[in-house]
Amino acid sequence: MSHSAHRCGTIRNLQNDYTMYARTSRHVNREGCGPKLRKILDIFLSENPVNFGSSHSGKSFAAGLDPEEYSRSLDKAYAVACCFSSASAIRNVLGKLKEADTGISIVVSGLIEEIKKIAEEVGLKPHTVLLSLGVHGRKELLPKEKVLEITTMCGHGLVATPLVEEVAEKVKEGKLTPEQGARFLAQPCPCGIFNLDRCVELLKEQLSEISQEGGEKG
Amino acid sequence: MRIDPEKCTACAQCPDYCPVTCIHEGDGVYFMDEDECVECGVCLRDAGCPTEAIYMPEESNRYPRSIRAAFSDPAVQYPEELFPDLKQGGRGTEEMKTNDVTGNFPRGEFGMTLEFGRPGTGTRLREVEKVTTLLTSLGIRFEGSNALFFLLEEPERGVLKRELRDEKVLSIIVEFTLAEAQLETIVAALFEVLQTVDTVVSWGLVTRFEEDGSLPVTDRLEKLGLTVRPNAKVNMGMGRPIIED
């Protein structure tokens, strides 16, 4: 499941978009991993994540997942996913995870150079990377890039293009605030890696582009 | 999924939620194009149908159609009778996420991931076979830890089970390892075949960081015409016991 590997965007608008994934290995450290996953969740929650969850929980924090209920369910889980909006949060979480030394594999998705810099600051040595080499095949089937920047924040592809277009339209018409729009769009993504803060910024960016276009025409 | 025409009030709330846009307006009601539906469950969970007209019919759980939900809905675990010994949801494997403790991708090898139908278009499984048959002809082997393996009739030739070819899923990952020296040959062959697939494919490459933190493969990839995105997924090396080279 490479669900956070192919997020579309620019270096600028990916700057504050990080997902973190704690994943046990079936034949190494999955047996009895519940308490360790709970510890990791506590650390995630201590740094104000934007969102969290996992497919086994069926819904994300943004869709109403209760942190305590979720924590109790982790005995039946094998992973925890979380999403942050700042490099400092990632730095703090990694520092606390290093100290906790749970032995569970931790994966961070984001800008490679930023992650390397944070790893050095915390005293970690990145091990392996999954590089994204872009989209191939019938690219004419894809929606425009601005839509992809939002839909690809759910790596399982559950946030539909028409829903993004509809919400963007409502934001443009003033029927929804960007914040309300982002919360609406986060609902279908159960894993909790849909970054609501980044979605707000992307919706605002679209509004600003529209007003600039209007200004240029005027 | 299906929409009960007796219950549908044509409120038009559900079509926008469908990732593969298969909900259409019909004769005073909305209906699901069930051939295109990938059984991801978004309409059922999130569209908020006011009359609960959307439901999953029994047929959706019968093989071969049951494959659709297994590969499209992350909340659905792979059925054990079809995927013995896999016991997981989602669509992929531990892949590089636990490479610090498994060593599945050692130095001297690359991992490659080709995610068909991503982002957001979905794919018929027959499109996958175009690549799996090519790769096996080049000496690539598929392992039993990947769900794809269980869909193959002849894993050594990359041939899919016949009854699965027309099934449609939101996405499916072809994942394999190759020797570093094979990179140029495999990439050239994939470039050619990916021009013939009737869907989109998100392409990824797994590699170890060098001791100094560099990634020399990026230069090779750029020379081959592949653009490496600035964002990626990084295993931080915090798993224990760590696999040493």
C-alpha cells in the first residue's frame, strides 16, 4: 500500500504536508503490538495532528473517529497513520519516538530534502525510500492538476473528482468556507492522511487565482 | 453497489461521491452502472442517502466480483479463501514500510511499484496482465506476499485467471524486485507497454539510502526520462531489530 507516496503538488504547497505511518511487520514485531501502537498514537496526538486513523477503524479523526475509542481498538490493528502540517511537529514526534524506542517501523511521507534535514537534526538515519516517478499511461483521463492536488491526499482514491469540483464551486460562491469545504472532502478517506490544513490552503489558492483572473480581465 | 429504484427520490446527492463516476440519472431515479462500479463503498458510507436507497447486493460478495471490494475498499480485508495467509486490508504489502526489519529490498536491488488505476480512474484487471506477462518474459518473478500473486493463473508467465480479466478495481499494485543492473532494460520495456494500457499507472521505485544519505539512482532515472517527484515515502530506520547489511 503506497498510499501516501504519490501526492501531487508543488514544492511550495507540499512544504507543510507530512504523513507519518507506524507499521508493524507480520513476521517480526506484529504479535502483541497493541500497547506499542497505543504509545505511538499518544505521541502522535501530543503534537496536534491534523488528522489520523487507519483503514481498520473505518473512519478518520476528521470523520468523527474518537481518539480514546480508536486507542482501545489498536489491539486488533497492525498500523497507525497520522497527518501533520508542520516540520516542527514531525521533528518533535520523531524525537519522542526515538526516545520511546518501540521498535515499530516509522515511515514519513513528504519532501525528501526536508525529511532528510529533520532526520539529521533528530539523529536518525533514513533507511529506504519509495520514490514517486509520476503518472503514466492514459493521462488524458486525469482531472486538472489543482483537483489532483486534493484527490491524491487520499491515496486510496476515495475522494472523487466531481466532489472536489462541487466543493470548490461552493467555496467560490461563498456557500462554504474553505475550512468547511476541507472537512467535507476529508470524509471519504478512512486512513486519516487527508491533510485538512493543506486542503484549506489549496482551496484558498484557487479562490485567489479566480480573483486575480477577474482582476486581469477587468 | 446498487440503488433501489423504489427508494431513490432522485435528490442527486450521491453521484458526486463516486470516484469512478458510475452513478447516472435514469428514468426519474438514479442508477448505478454496475459494470463500472468498483465496490469502493464511498456512496454507501459517505453520500448520506436520505432514504437509504444505496446498498451492497449479495452478488457483490460472490467471486469473481468479490475481487472488486477487496481491491477498492480499504476497509475490506482480502477474503481468506482467495488470499490464504495474507490477512490484511488495503491493496499492497508491507513493501518498503518495514524494510528496516525485513530487508526485503537489500542493497544491490531495487523495488518497483506500478499502481494501476491510480490516481482515481480505476482499471480493468486485463490491463495489469499486459505488464505482468511482459515482466515475466524479462525474468521478473512475483512473490506470494503480494495480493496480485493470488490473481495469477500462471505466476511464472504472469497470466491472470481468465474469470478476473474483466473485473474492475479502483487500483491494484504490481510490485517486484529487480537487480540494479536490470534498471535500464526494465524501464525501457515498461515505457513501451505503458503506452498501450487503457488506464493510468502511478510508478514508484524503492531503493536504500546510501551511507551518506544520497540517492544515486535519481540520476539514472532522469537519464531514462523518468521525473522523480520531490516528495516521497521514507522509512526512517526506527524498526527493531534492524537488518544490517
